[in-house]
Amino acid sequence: MPFVEIYKLKNDGSQEIIAVCRLKGNAVQCGGQPVFIENLKSGGIRDYSSPKENKLFLKDGLLFLEQLKYNFKSGYLNASEVKYD
């Protein structure tokens, strides 16, 4: 099952997983820090694969998971590549 982990940089330099998003059927379900998850649900993420500034939401499934790594790639927040378990 495809999933992505989202990490936050801690003060000591280590990383903490703050959310895990998994593909369930055709949609994504995320668990983790409630405020972060609510922002993903309500605000969505940018679709960098589209020339327009389209937004992706959990209902967009695998494309949403694939685009997380482009939306969270800073020194503070990072998303993994899509992983499979």
C-alpha cells in the first residue's frame, strides 16, 4: 500500500514524523498532528505537475501522494518519496 511520511526538523537536528498519508482505495487518509492534517484536508497542496496552479486534495489519491514531496521540501518540513509496504 503506497504511503508518504512527512517529517519536521527538531531543535536537536533529528527528524520527527508528524504525519503519515496512505492510499486507501482511491483516496488518501492521513494521520498525525491534528492541526497539520486539518490544513492538508482543507487547503490541499499545489499540483506541481500541472502548468496551472491547481490544487490537489486527499480525494485525488496517488497524485496527491506523489506531489507531497514537492510541497514539503524545506529545511523544516520534508516529505518522503512514495513508499510501499
